[in-house]
Amino acid sequence: MRLTALGLDVGGANLKAAAALVEGGELKAVKVRSRYFPIWKAGKEKLGSELKSLVAEVCPRGFDVAALAMTAELSDVYWCKSEGVKHIIASARQAIGEFLVANVHGSFYTPEEAEEKPLEVAAANWPASAWLVGRKLPNALLIDVGSTTTDIIPVEGGKAATLGKTDPERLAAGELVFTGALRTSVGAVAKWVPVKGRMTRTSPEYFAITADVHLILGHITPSQYTCDTPDGRGKTRREALARLSRVPCADPETLEEWEIAELARFIYEKQLQQITEAIIQVSSRSRKLASRSTPAVTCGVGRRFLAEPAARRAGYQEVIPLERLYGMHAAEATPAYALALMAATIAQRPEHT
């Protein structure tokens, strides 16, 4: 049996799609695409056409089965999550027709079932990622640092073993941290920064984001700065330095380049601390995780400079980049990649053939 499976991860800032060609139960080829689509700026009415365009790019010859997960329902373009879920499903129907919708239980609903149980499909892309890791490592701690958030997902017996299911529950459990490699406001990472040897309060204004920090430190390149800049200017190191200088209400004339770089180093340390603390919180409730006898698996845009060092600070000796298990496509668009494989697995079951 030969089929093409589509996985769609509909985020509030990024849309990701993966097409998996499967033949005889074996993965033959994968194609992944990501598109920056800030739904609160671009407009929710454009979501359907944007998804259609993205799917045409990743599956130009069509597909046999599709699965969708979403996190965009949290965007404030929607009054509530149930409105967001229903609109995203309607937009996906417009774009691709038939599909399955991932739920927080690690399985799928039909679109009709998802509309009836919106809170069970809201922000439900992480169980797919856990399923993907569980195929190769029955027990592990998955750390996915994306552009906006960090997921910390314990995997036991090949499945997600989280305390929380919804975003509020996962925030309380340390399994979801709203800090990411690109879009996080610097003021949300550090309330104080060192300026000329004195600890100085930061301004909560939207002056700089973590993409500026990581660009200054060389963790990302300008081409990897795949979101809007706070001031609408460019993505050079010089412009990032200028943005970051304003966080303590200074500017590029009152702070020298090396002084602004010190701000970046301090903020980076604070961000690592946020993620490390959450990893330890999650690890503290499981004997296997607390013993650090299971590996940590990293993925997402911040896997190398945030997930891996945070895991090692938390005591994990074995840290495995997801690309070592599945390749680069899986590491960069993990939920979409996982959804495509999950959909293919379901389609190959006897009752579906």
C-alpha cells in the first residue's frame, strides 16, 4: 500500500505542514514547510486560503489522509477557545476537505466530534510529539523549544505521561512554559538586568524579543529570525543591539556594543533558568525522571541553544536531538511531522483499507 499522509500544525504565529510518503509500511520521503502567519495581524478570515496555499506547496499531487492539530485557538482574535476551534476547523475544511483532529488524549476526533468537544482539541499538538518519541524511546523527557513556548513532556511506555491536558493545567505542572527562542518579550524573561555594574529594572514595553538576544549571541542567523521585529526595522545584529539597548530605557548611543552584549548574555541565562526550573519540576514527580536514567530528547528551533543546555543543567547526561532519531524535518516541525505519521498509521490499519 502506497499513500501520502498530511500533517498540519495550526499555530497562532506559524503554520506548519508535513507530507509523508509511506509505502509498504515504510517511510519513503518527507516534505516539510513552515510559514509565518500571525493570525492576529494577518486576519483570521485569511486562514483558509493560507492553509490551502501551504498544502498545495507541500502536497502538490494531493494526499490520501490528513490530520490536524491546533494552538491558534488561544489567539485573541477569537473571543474564546471554542470559537477558535470551530473557525480553524471550518478554515481547514475550506482548504483540504476531510481530515482528523488531534485531541489531548493522544488520539483523533472527526471534525464534528472536535466541534462538540472543543477544549479536548485546543492546544493538542504535543501528544503527537510524544507519540513520535515513544516509537523509538519508550521512556524519555521531550523538550520542545519553539518560537513562542517550551513543551516539557514526559514519555512513559511510549505515550505522553503528563499531569496536565489543557494549557492552564500544563502551565501549573511545568509542562508548558511561555518562553521561546524568537517571539518572547525580553521583559517577560528578566525584570532586572545589569547596566554598568548596577542591577536595573527593565521596561515592560515591547522593545526587544528573544530573537534579538539570540541573534546578538550568534545562536541564530538573520534568516532564522522568522518573525516580525518589535520596531519594524531590519534583522541585522546592529539593529538587534539597538532594540535590546532600550529594554533598560537606554539606547545605542548611551550603551556601547559590548555593554548591550552583556545584557544579552544575562537575559539568555535567565531564559535558561526558566526552562531548567520547569524541567526539574516535571522530573521531580517521577522516580525514573528524577534518577535521570532516561534520556532527554530535544527539538524545535531552540533545541541546540536552549533545550540541550537546560537539560544538562537539570542533570540529564544523555541528551538526544530528535534529528538523530528521525532527521532534520522532524526536529524543525515536530508536531506536523508526527501527525503525518500518525495519520498514515491509522490509514494502514485493516479497518481503513
